[in-house]
Amino acid sequence: MSNEALELRSLIKKNGELELSLVKVPVPEPGPDEVVVRVEATPINPSDLGLLVGPADMRQAKSTGSGEGIVVRASVPAASLPFLAARLDKSMPVGNEGAGTVVAAGSSEAAQALKGKTVSMVGGAMYAQYRLKKVTDCQPLPEGTTAPEGASWFVNPLTALGMTETMKREGHKALVHTAAASNLGQMLNRICIKDGIGLVNIVRNEAQAKLLYGIGARHVVNSTAPSFTDDLVEALVETGATIAFDAIGGGKLASQILTAMEIAINKSAKEYSRYGSSVHKQVYIYGSLDTGPVELSRNYGTAWGVGGWLLTPFLQKIGRAGQTPLRQRVVDELKTTFASHYTRTISLPEVLDLKNIAAYGKRATGEKYLINPNKG
């Protein structure tokens, strides 16, 4: 292990220029209750792209240099800069989660017990060759688990479990999920099948529908089909779903879901109310695949809500006691329920290749990239 290592940085300048580069940073010495992890796998999640490139127009990005010296520059719309005030002119490390091998450990018994072990980590700055972490921030992986298998143990698995947990805590019995053929969507299907929870999957094409049916999904509707509304209502009648988690964000889909929920509820209504059904219908927006405005056509009564949902506040809300069984379930089912699949594994310099940026920047379903900072 050398004294210096590469780390990927994202900088947005006050003049509206995004700059992505690799910098050399010292490899730290661990304190008594700390370990140094050689990062061997870290995924590119949509939440990572929010920090990596932000609102920059990457279609016009330019690069200079090569290898470890590559630098990518792109323009950020002036209208976005006021919302980025807290990060302007600050070189920021990227990467929410990752996994690797503990190569150095502090003097405490807990730290020494992790030496040589494969662990998963969260807490940012994972797009780096080495990461210093507290022992309590590392999740030891079961014997025989590789770093790629454990790299996505936190964000997607706990988000999927957070959805079913939110459903239960808010008194719903089944749920709807959009962009449902994603890695996260496939995990959510496996959870719901195993736990006997009704799930309505909304996808954008028949290939995605076929993928979900192939893993056992029962209710899959295609939002581009002429029969979308009728198909969605039928699935809602069968499942009784009154809560949805929407990865799309902008456009009319949230409103279409609420409308279909109202139609489904009214099919079994005993009497008419001019205020609509009294059953609360909820859509939580947790993604922004469509960055446009959310369009709501209010024809679903008055008992409804549209709000934001994010994993971190949810975990804070349920506390460590609520998190512990969810985390343990992920570890226990890492190779089954919570298995992730990746299109390609790339190095840190390859993260800044313009062709790769165009590919993973599409956030296309079934095209998830994994970074190995120590590759090549």
C-alpha cells in the first residue's frame, strides 16, 4: 500500500463550470477504532450522479488529458447555481457506498478483528482507492462474499425495505412502484413475493415487463400501452394498493396513479360522495428520471397526498432499533433477495471517459455500472 491514492472529485465553480478530476490524497493511518479499506467495488447510483454531475449538461462536456490526468468540464445552467450555493468552489468526493478489503486496522480489538475481512461501507467518498472508516461504519460480509456482491448492500436494499416498511407503518396493504424493472425494482419484487405483499409494477416497455414476469412478478403494467389506465385499475383492484413510490418524478404519472387508485376504490364503494373516497391515497416521489414539473389533475377526491421520500430521513425516523432488523435481513439475503447485477466494471479514469459518462448518465433500466477504484 503506497502513501498516496487516487480519489475522484467533483467541483462546481461559481462561474458555472463543472470540473471532474482525479486527485492524489494521502492514505491515512487508522486510529484505535478505525480501519483502512481498499475499495474494490462501488456502484454508480442515481443519487451519486446527483453529486457527481449535478445539473450540468453532460452532452456538451469536454475532456482533456488521459489516464490519471483526465479532466472533464461541462456547463451548469445559471438558473441552477443559487440552489448549489453550499457546494460552489468546493472540491467534493463522490460515492455513497462500496465494499472492499480491510488492509490496515487500529489497535482496538474490534478493529483488529476486521483485518483482512471483506466489508461494506456507507458514508460518502467511496470513489477512491482507499477509505478510512470507523469500525461501527463497516458491515462485515458473510464468508465467501465478494466485494462486488456486497457493494450495493445499503442504498437499494434498504430503500426497497424502507418502502414496504413505510407501507406497513402508514396502514396500507399493497404498493405501486414505477421504473419497476431496475435493480431496486427487482429487489422490491423479491421482497414482496417472499413476504406476501401485493405489488403493482409500472414499466415503460414489454422487455421490462418480460424481465419482471421472469422473476415471479404478478402485476406488471406498461405505461406506454393504450390500455395502461384500464390495466392499472385492474391491478389496483386486485391488490388494494393505495400507496406508490415513484422514481420518475416529473410529468403526469403520479396523477395517473392517484386517479387509477380512486377509480379502483370506487368500484367497491357502497355510496357516492361528492368529495371522493375517504380512503387516503399516497404517492411518494423518490427519484427524478424526469426532471420536469409534476403535473397533477385533481380528479381523485380530497383524501390524497404527494410528497418526497428519501432513505436517510426514513432511517433517522425509525432509529437504530428499527434499522437493525432491516440491515440484518440484507446481510442474510445478500446473494438472493438483494443481489445486484451490473452491466460493466470500470476504473476511476474510465469513470471520466465521455463515452462511459453518456452510458451511465442515461440511468437506463438494467444498465448499472460498478467502479473498481483499484482496477488496472
